[in-house]
Amino acid sequence: MRKISISFLAALCAFSGALPLSAQTIPLLPERGGHAATLLNSGKVLITGGANEGGTLKSALLYDPGTNVFTATGAMLAARGDQTSTLLPDGRVLITGGADGTIVLQTAEIYDPVTGKFSLTPQSLSTARSNHSAVLLWDGTVLVHGGTTADIFNPADNSFTPIVSTPVNRKSHMVTPLQDGTVLITGGYVGGISSNTAEIYNVVTKVFTILGNHMNISRANHTSTLLPSGQVLITGGFSGTSPHNETEIYDPVLKTFTLAFKMSDNRSNHRAILQGDGRVVVIGGVTLESGFLAADEVYDPATGFWTSYQSMIENRGGHTATMLQSGKILVAGGVTGNETLQSAEILDPITHDFTAIGNLNTGRNQHRATLLNDGTVLLAAGSLDAFNLKSAELFDPTSNSFSLVGSLKDARKSHTATKLQDGRVLVAGGKGGNLGDLTSAEIYDPSTQLFHLATPMNEERALHSATLLQSGEVLVVGGVQTGGDTTATTELFDPGTETFSLTGELFLGRKRHRESLLLDGTVLVEGGNYLANGVGGGDRETETAELYTPGTGLWSMVPDMNSPRTEHESTLLENGTVLISGGGPEATEIYHPDLQSFSETGLMIETRGRFVAIRLANPAWGSLVGHVVAIGGGIQGGSVFGGGQQAFDSVEIYDPATGEWSQFGTMTEARQNHTATELDDGRILIAGGVGRPFISATGELLDGPTPSPTPPPTPTPSPTPTVSPTPTVSPSPTTSPSPSPSATPLESKPLNISTRADAQTGDKVLIGGFIVTGGSEPKTVILRAIGPSLPLSGVLADPVLELHNPDGSVVVNDNWRDSQETEIAGSGLAPTIDQESAIIATLDPGLYTAIVYGKDNATGVGLVEVYDLDDPNAATYLGNISTRGYVQPDDNAMIGGFIIGEGGQTGQVVIRAIGPSLTTISEALRDPTLNVYNQQGGIVAQNDDWQDTDGDAIAATGLAPTDPAESAVLADLPPGAYTAIVRGKVSSAGVGLVEVYYLP
């Protein structure tokens, strides 16, 4: 039995360099915009639906990063665009709603990657939905949200359950799961006017609560990206007459939005993706000045600045942007002007170069993209010009190709697609062409690659939202209904029964809103449009926000955002706050869940809506992990075609540490209403959308800056050991019972280790233990002690690093440039500040301990890291990792990240949080709790007392904790980056231990 290595989502390499243009795009046929793109567990990307000049599409494509080709997979059962596409925990993809022409869809479908077919969920959404949202919640359910209603999809029975209506009827909003399990919903159109409101959905109580603090800018079709700090970066979006370049930071602690630095380009209908190093790339979209954008910008949370990069090959908006498992970004489809794009391209975060890949099987606009458990991305439905699509396709990151999968039953756009906990995807509602707004919902089963109808929703809806709740249900919220009314109803989808049930109503019916699952399980819904029936009337944007509490099924208003927003983005940041971006003003906002308030953060470079915002989570992004990228988008308005509805090709990135946006690069095509999906390897798949002038059938990829593991660096002799300043004796890491043989090259092998905690003195220093095992060959590693570069307050100003060898010798480093400067710089992993420490050593198999403490007994939050510099297929590996530190409440929890490496296999792990059994420690953590998050910020598993869940199975592994108050989870995880957070129950403090074991 092997203990997996741990790697905190931190800097892997520093970014530098200009952005070379991609040479060509990848064919995306049929062309599409308004489609959906989802990264599958296989690493492929599923692209579904959308629309082009021929109508709404049923077709689906698979993009294979290995071949850079899109291939057809099974078609959806309904043509749909503006649907949602959500990767379920079991690897299937849920596609919800959308629209087929003017008909908003209520159906949802499930795509099964195994069969490549779609099947309708037995129960439809509670109402037809399009331009809604769907979010995977920590409990494995999916919250589908739009208008004033929401549904919870339960993957266990493929059912939808309506929940309490949301306070605000919004569409084209953004929904972002926060680190506390709640969901932030920002902006969107409320009555046709972009809103600055935001709300929180509580997964436990099933209640939406309007935030008292509003975003600073009203926006819809913006992006909202969860940063590693837990804050949310909100970028661009449309408000009034033009998109915005203002950005905001939402702080979940203060529940406030704060304006950040502006992006270079105003944009809406763009895409924002959080990179592995914490930066955010914003791609494409629509801008008033230049139409559809090909430019991308990168936001660095550490500085708050935006950096602009060169263009994509094609301008596009309404596209999709999907982060691939490699860290690259696939940008697919969308529209530019009146043309639906047939191309896709790849954005490489190392150079911020977008690489064109094969065309989608059809152009897609207003589709949905869902990352599946196998690493592929499901793109479902959408529209192609005047027609809604039933088709769906898969993007395969290994071949960079798209392939069609089973079609949806109903053509739809502006739907939601939510990945359920079992890996299936719920597609709910949307616009169904002549059928009006849809009640239908479909389930995509990745194992069959087919959609099947679920029970219809109780209400028709499009432009709604859907969020996967921690319970595994999906909350479907609001949206627009046939005739133009926004609905305040919300529904819960039960995956087990595939049925929807109504839950509490919103205070304000809304469409084009956004929502976020917050860390506490509530869901924040903010912004969007509502139908104003009074004087002036019309479709108005709203700044209101509401919070849904799953336990009660009720919504509550929270303070308004600072500005109305619609078609914005809402992104859960690492610290649990939510970034609200776009959809109105240039300013972005941060929602602070603890204060239930919004505060302004940096201004986006482009004011944009209809874009995608992604928080970079894959370690391939190095120092950009936790940043939020806003990809594409365009100028907001009633239509994405013609006139001023111009897509952006730009991408900008938000830095949660500084609250600033900076240019990040340029896509090969301008696109809005596209999808952008982070793949398991860290790349981002951007697909479809509306560019200039047609709906895009193209996709592109943005690469993550992964340091090359081969060839290995020239082994450097370990420095001569020096005398240690008498640190506390570290506990030797416990060896795994019954060690397994070393992995074959095809196995998803463990990679890297790291943990962040409060480093104090004595027993409370930060200690990481690991074993070099699996063979007889030595292994070259780099160890780092990070402090001042962390985007936090109260950090370790001058960390000291010790490496304790099996023979008792100790290697010490204070400032990394003092010794081995050349070797460390050559590794690509040099710390960014001289006061931080690093050691490169070639280690024989054995037990090792890394200790981090402050110089001159200083204290503060620090990070201990160990990176494997050898060939990933080497027999020896880093194993049996136990990191010990002082656990405190809130931001000073112990945070460990771990990576399951490439190989295409799902890895079974046991993750433990230890406290009471540390009997030799005077201040041991008495009752630890454990939460595990995936790279999208969704909760994979949580536990308080290990015997409560899977107790027998955990005991059978031989790794059960010795104290019943300690925590453990047993999980099957696909390749990718994960975060384990250890806290004390009831905000208690003490010394704790986080461990991750890999069971091959």
C-alpha cells in the first residue's frame, strides 16, 4: 500500500515570456456557439449542442488532447444551446436546459463517456431553463439555477428536486462554489437590466440569501472565479450599453465586493479560468470598441495586475474554455460577428500561447462544457446561428480532438450542465426553439456516451443556473420562461431518482445570473436580469444577491452587489470568497461569506459579458494557481450577432492577492458564449461560441506552465550538513502496510508534496515527513520553504528550511540564493523572494523529514514543499507523506494539496486528519475535520469522525485512525489536483497531521 505524495497548489514555475501566436486553428465541425464544454475524467473534453447558422445542434464532440482532434460522439436527444454541462462524480456529464431556437428546454440529459451516448433524465427540471447555471456541490448533487427557481440534481437516482425559490430572478449570472461549500451567485440580468446583486446558496439548508453588499458594477455574462485564497474574482460582463473591464474581488469572510484593477479590454461573454499557479486567464469575449476579441489577459493575485498577451487565431465570444489535465486551455467554438466559428485552439499557460486544435463537429454557441471524471470534456447542445442543437461532443485532451457522442433528446441552448457526484452530467432546461423554454432535463452517462431523459423540471426555464450541492443534489435556480417572464422558482434534482422537486423561491426572479457553492454548503446567487413590470418596465439588470441554505430549502437576501450585473462570472476563490466579474462594470467584486457582503476589487481590462472565468487549480500553472482567468466574451446586449455585439479574443487574469487584473494572452479567435474548461492536466479547453462574424466550430487550448520532468536535472550532491538550531524532533512518517510493487508507466502515479499551516515554535513548527521508496535508485528532489510570497496576511517573513536525513545529518538553508542558486534557478522552481528557502538533494531510498520555522523564532503562515524532479516513470517515488502543523480557524487551517498524476487511471486514496492520537504533543487537535476539494473548487469528500462514513472500508485498508474522533475518507479520484483542508471542530486549534495514502 502506497501513500500518495502531497502537493499544495502553489508555484511550480515562474511565468515569463511573450505570447507567440498560434499557427492554425483546430477544425470544429459542425461549427457552434452557445455550446457547453466539460472536461471528462479521461482528460478529453465533451462539447455539446450550441447553435450555428443551420439551427440548434444535438451533436456532441470529443476533443482528444493527444491528437488535437475533435471527433463525433453520441448526439444529445434534444438540440440545445445555452445549456449547462456538469461533470458528475461518477464521470458522467449532466446537461440541463438550454434552448432550441425560441423554445427553452426543461429536459436534462446524461452523457456516459463509456458508451458515448446521451440519455434523458427520467425527470425534467422543475421549469424550462436557458442561460442558467449548474454547479456541482460538495455533496455530489448539482444545483441548477436560473430565474427565481432552482433544482437539485441527485446523481444517485438521476432526479431533480425543486428547492426554495431564489430571492432574485436572474439569468446570465454566474455561480461559484466557495471553499466553505456554499455557492455564490452574482449579477446577471434581472428584468432585462444587468444586476450588481449577489446571493449565497447554503447547501445544507437549501436556502438562497441575498448579500447585503452588492458588487460595485452591475454585470451579466461576466465571469466569477474562485481564487486559491478563497476569494472570488469577478470580471467583465455587460451592463447597459457596453461590456466592462472593471473587475471585483469577493471576500467570503467579509462578504464584500472590492474593485480590483481593470482589464485592458472591456469584454462580456468571455471566459475566465483559474490556472494552477493561482493566476486567472480571461479569454476572448465581446467588446464595444473592437467587436469580438482574440486577446487574453492574465490576472495575478499576488500583484493584482493584469498582463495582456497576444491574440488567439480567431476573435470569438460565446465560446467555451476548458482547462485540460495538462494545464493547457482548450478554447472551442463561439461566434464572431454573425458567424458561428468552426475552430478550436489551445492556450498554453507556459507561454500563454493559444494553440488551435481540430474543429468541433459543429459550431456551437450558448452550449455547455463539462469536465468529466476521465479528463475529457463534454460539450452539450447550444445553438448554431438560428438553430438550436441536440448534438454533443467530447474533447479528448490526449489527442486534442473532438468526437461526437450521443445526441440529446431535445435541442437546446442557454441550458445548464452539471457534473454529478457519480460522474454523469445533468443537462437541464434551456431554450428549445419552437418548443419554447424547456422543462426537460437529460442525463449524460460517460460510460455509454449517451443522454437519457430525466423526469422534467417542474417549471420551464432557460438562462438559469444549476449548482451541485454537497448532498449530491443539484440546485436549479431561476431563469426565463416562454413569453419572457423571469421565474423565482428553484428546484432540486435528485440524481438517485432523476427527479426534480420544487424548493424555496427566490425573492427576485432572475435570469442570466450566476451562482456559487460556498464552502459551508450554501449557494450564492447574484445578479442577472429581471422583468420589471412597473414604470419603465423591460428587462433590467439587478445588483441583488441571495443565499440558499440547503438544510432549510429557503432563500435569504444578502446585501446587494456594488453594481448590477448580468452574463457575468462568479468564481469561488481558494479562501472561500467569491469573485464576481464582468456582466456590467469594469470593476469586479468579492463576496465575503462570513460577512455576507460584497466589496470591490480590481478593474478588469475589458468590460465583458458572456465570457468564462476559471480559477486555475492545476499545479501545472505553478505560481498562477488560485488566480482567475477570464476568457473571451463580448459586449452585452439582447443578441450576440451583428451590430455592436462583438466578441473578444482577449484573456485576462486576476490575482487574488492583489485584487488586480492583467492581460494574459489572446485566443486564436474572438468568441463569446463559448465554454472554457480546465482539463486534468491543467490545460484549458476553449470551445465554440460566437465570434466574428459567425458561430465558432473551433476549439483552442491554453497550456499550463508545467516544468518538464524529463530529462531529469543533473544530480547535485547534497550540501554538506550543517548543525541544526535544535528543532523539535519530528515524527518519522508511518510506513504504509503491505507496500505495493512500483507502478507501471501507465499508472496514475503520485506526484509532489506540500502543506500550508501556521509555523510557530517548539512542537508547533511545520514538519513534513516523506519516504523515497519503490526502488533502489536515488531520487532528485527540490524542497522549498515559502512565506513572504504567499498572498496572505501574517505570513512567515523569513522561513528557514531543514532536511533531516536518515543518518541523522541535517541540511539547512535560510535564503535560497545562499547555496545551489544555479541549480535551483535551473529547476524552474526557484522561490520568487530571496528570503524564502530551497534545497536540491539527491536522496537514497529512506525516511526523510523537512522542517520549516521562522528565523529568530518568528512565527507565521508558511508552506513546506517537496517536488520530484525525476522522470515520472522512475521506479522510486515520493510516498508516505505526513505533514504536521499547528491548525487554527479560518485562513490558518492546515491546507495540503496532492496530485494524482497522469496515466488515465483513477487512483484510490485514503486521506486522514489526525489529532487526538498525537499523545506526545501537549496541544494536539482534539477533534479534526477534513474536507477534500477538486481543482474546480467542488467538495469531493468531507468527514468529521472516520467511522461515520465508509468506516468498514477504511478499516479494511489497514489505515483506520486509532481515535474515533479523527477523520478519514476513502475516495476514487481521477488524475488531477486536489486540496485537503484540516480544521478543528467548533473553530478549535491544536497540532494536527494530514496524510494521504495511495492504494494502487
